[in-house]
Amino acid sequence: MAPPLFNWGVKDTHRGTPVVVKMENPNWSMVELEGPEEEDLMIQTSPAGVSRDKGKGRGKNAKQLTWVLLLKAHRAAGCLTSLAPALWGLVSAVKRRVAAGKTDADTDGGRELENPTVKTRFYSCIKLFLWLSVFLLFFEVAAYFKGWHFGAARLQFEHFLWVPAFGVKDLFAWLYAGWVLVRVEYLAPPLQFLTNACIVLFLIQSMDRLVLCLGCFWIRFKKIKPVPKGGDAVDLESGESKSFSFFPMVLVQIPMCNEKEVYQQSIAAVCNLDWPKGKVLIQVLDDSDDPTTQLLIKEEVQKWQHEGANILYRHRVIRDGYKAGNLKSAMNCSYVKDYEFVAIFDADFQPTPDFLKKTVPHFKDNDELGLVQARWSFVNKDENLLTRLQNINLSFHFEVEQQVNGIFLNFFGFNGTAGVWRIKALEDSGGWLERTTVEDMDIAVRAHLHGWKFIFLNDVECQCELPESYEAYRKQQHRWHSGPMQLFRLCLPDVIRSKISVWKKFNMIFLFFLLRKLILPFYSFTLFCIILPMTMFVPEAELPAWVVCYIPAAMSFLNILPAPKAFPFIVPYLLFENTMSVTKFNAMISGLFQLGSAYEWVVTKKSGRSSEGDLVSLVEKGPKHQRGSSAPDLEEMKEELRKQEQKASKKKKKHNRIYMKELALAFLLLTASARSLLSAQGIHFYFLLFQGISFLLVGLDLIGEQVD
């Protein structure tokens, strides 16, 4: 071993225990620190040695402090040396994006997420703001260097008389005086009015968020949770029940479409549900239009049929109505009348074997109960930054929104999967309808209007997968935010005419739809992406610092409480939520006014990362003869999938994309941040700067799954 870098008078003989600290950066050597000696651990009793021992101890403490400081210096130097490769990797990724030339204007399989006309108009408006802001920035910089700059509080109409006083009669002075006049008289008043309106909406939404959090704290403090009335409940900690006797007929449905990455895990998990085989029937509802995927799913179903599972395979040639049409078609089967409940799981969901024992007992002796919804958990929540940020959002949705609404209102939006419905409630509410892309929310609203109650089980989890690429997440969010606006237009008359209480009508119209589905994306985009940059160029319209910084930080803190391990990501979360507002706002407008492809269903892309680990766990838990017989089939399927992917890769390569709207907004915000420097607005500058960088990273698709 190489000699220590720093001896500092240390003796050659080591009487203590050596501690070897290895630096993470390979460019630095190893540093050997000497541990405590025996003399350090002995207590001196002689009075004469007190002063000597104190001095010696003080010297050793100084020496140890020096070693610690040197160690931290080495670590800091190692971090600094890693910055250059990281920066170079970032630049290389940007160069690859630009060289590939793949933008969000390109289509996937001949289909576009948005109507070209709507997309062009929205993008044109953003570009107009961008070019106008760039022009005004140069205009303001030129005026600033001429000394013509006034604070917004001191700028009054009499300042427009300063042109002759300066003695400057050139065209620039006349133009700038005219611009200030237009700014004060015509632009500032309406902009300030719009700003105040958005601030009011922002405060109302923040109060709603605070009330929800207080409700969640109250539930935790009082330890409130739904308890089955019949007593047949499984102990959630041990997973056992001594007197479980409630085994009604349950239909289990797995709707899927071209999801060859995850079909095995969901079928295997559902076939391992702990429920009498004569009391459960599994329907695999395959809407795939890929022949290979159809064959693989059908073989998987046949394999489980040979193992004794009561499972059926259904395939529709014409995919009318997307998921709603698939579920509606399955419910029209003649044998469905023999079943009392239906459990629904999407293709990437893996219920635990005791899922039905934890959910179905809540229906016993509770005839008003129509839905029991379980919480989602995510197998890939730590895969990348995008999945971590999604986990924060969805943890708040389930822990706070769904739980509070379920406990206090007995109503919430069905999440479309990991839930058990009473079939009578579905039939009484009109069944599945294909009129929107949020058929789950649609059936929940209609069931609530017919008097059915819902229960949310926060301590019953069902594993699933988060989208790992920004493209998949963007399409998912577009559907999730356009669908509620479609539904709001359609069901508003029914809500008004319904016989539910006035409070429930108010909750559904104002809180459930308007505040959380319309107002939230509206003010997020308008306030932080449009108004804030405009106030930099029209400083007479002011946006307070507490609106820009303090309230959003407090709301982000509340949002992140259900996922405490994600606290280091609170700033990226705040910035990313504002970045996603452009997609959510566009989707909300499309759904509200029936623009673009608001009625198109795009299946969220799955990566299949969860299937490997879960299949292994199922192998360990399940009977060996089942897994032994399925191993050869599994290998053959993987080999066939590999061949199909190789053929597909020759025709079409996977790319990260460049998102033009996000890039345009990035440059708009960065331009506004440069303008804020002239007004010395510190908080506004930093917010605009980091928000612009966030838009830039998302616009270059540098968040989420990366493709070489």
C-alpha cells in the first residue's frame, strides 16, 4: 500500500486500530487514519499528569479535526472533478436530441396526440410571446444604459414629460416614452386585474389543499379507518383471519391492449388470489391488434387453465369505446348474472393473494356500498427523477385526497383499477359508457348521483408501474386532464337535477370538477408561465413575492408529506409541476371545448420492469409444480418477443423527442429572468431562472427514460 499522503508527525508503530477510508473518486489515493490509542482510553489519576494529559488530548483533538477536514476536502474535490463529465454528458445528450430532429410534431403510428390546428395555434401564441419578450428585452436594456429606468412604485404619469428635459429628441426616446405610456395606461390595468384574479383562485385552491391535509392529519390522529360491518376482516398486519366465511361470487377482469411487457405479471398475480376457485372467474379482456401479443396472452391463459385456474380469454376484433367498450362488452356475457362483485385490474397491476379478503368483506351487511378502492404502490418509483416526482403526486392523491373524501364524503373518483365494484351498482348507474376517456370517473359520478357510497382503503396496496418516459407520462396526463372536462360538460345537468343534498352538489361541481380539475391547471399555467414573465416587462402590474415563492413552497411541503423520503426533491417537484401545467392546461382546454383529440385514448407505455421481480416472487410463493411447468413456456415467449422487437427496431427506432412548446416557454422565462435583473427583483429572478431551466430540461426530454 502506498504511504499516507499526510504524516503530520505520526509514529511508525500503530498501537491503535487503523481506519482505512477509501475515496469514491478514483483520481485520489487512499488515506490511512490512525485510530484511538490505548493511552487515549485510559483515565489518568495522578495530579501531576493532569496538565500534561490535557495538552496531549488537546493536540490529538486538533490532529483528528485536521484529518476530518482533509477527508471532507478530498470528497469535495472528488465531487468537483465529477462535474465536468456530468456537464459533458448533458451537452452530448442535447447534441443527440438536436441531431435526431425528433420533435413532438412527429406522429406515433400515424396518430397524433393533439389536433394539428389546435397545436399550431397554441404554439404560435407562445412563440409570439417569446419574440415579443426578446424584442422588449433589448429595448429595455438599451433604455437602461441610457439611464431611463424607474421603479414601478415611483413611475407616475408625470414622468412622461421627461423627454424634453433630457434634451434627447431622437426616435428611440420617443418610442420608449410611447411604450411607457401604453404600458401604464393600457397594459398594466388589465394585467393587474388578471393577476389579482389568479391570485384569488390560487389562494382558494391553496385553502382547499390545506383543508384536505388537516383532514388527513385528523384521520391519522384519531386512527380512523373503514372496518367491515360483518366482522370477516383480514388482519392487515398478519394477513390472517380466524373466522373468514364471506365468499361471494367474484368476477375479476384484466383489460389490456398491446401490453406484452406486463401481461404475465397481472395474470399470474390474479390467478394466485386466495379465493375459492368455484367462487371466482377471471376474464382476460384483450383488445390487442398485434397478432403476436394476442398469441402470447392466449397461451398464458391456456397455461393457467391447465393449472386449474378458472380463467377465460376474450378478444374483440373491433376496439370500439377503448377500455370502456371492452369492459361493457365483457359485462354483457350471460354468465355475469351469476356474480355479485367485479374486481378490475389493469395489465400492469399485481394484487397480493389476500386482496379480495381485504376488500370484499366491506360489502357484507352494507347494501349502500358500491365501490371499495385500494391504494396504488409503485415498483419503479425510484427508477429515475420522473418516477420520483410522480410518486410524490400520487402519494398525495391517495393518502390525502382519496382517503379524506372517502372518510368524510363517501365519494371520490374511481381510479379505474385496483377496485371492487358491486355489479348491481354498475347496472343501476347505467353501466360503462364510452362517451369520455375517463370512464372510471364517469361511472363513479353516476353511481354517486344514484346514492351509492364508496370506501377507500389506504392500507391495502396494489403494486403497479409508473411511466418512465416523459412522452408516456405526457400522454397519460393529457388524457387524465381532458377527460374530466368532457365529463363535466356532459354530467352537469344531471348533477343539478339529481336528488342528492345541496352540499354534495356543491362538492361535486365546485370542488371536484371546477377547483381541482379546471382552476388548478388554469391558474398554474396562466399565473406562473404567462403573467409572471409579463409583469417583468410591465412592472406597473406587480406580482407579490409571497405568491411567487412562499405559498408555492408551503403547498409543495404539504404535497410531499405523504412521501417523506422525497423531501430532497421538493424544489424539483415544485418546478416540474409548473412545467407540466402547459400540458395540463392544453388538455383541459381541449376537453372543455371539444378540441383536438380530446376523445382519443392512448395506452400508457409500460416498460415491464416490474414483471421480472414479481414473477420471481410468485415463483417463490407459488406451488413448484406450477412454476416448473411454466418455465419453458416463459423462455420461449421471451425469445419470441426478442425476435419481434429486433424486427420492429429495423423499421422504427426509439428516440427521445424535443418538445417545442416547452422549449419556447423555457426561452420566454429565461428572457423574463434577464429582464428582472434590470428591476433588481431577486426572488422573481431566481424563480424565473430555475423555472426556465426546468422547462429547458423537459423540452429537451432530459427527464425520465433516456435512449442512446
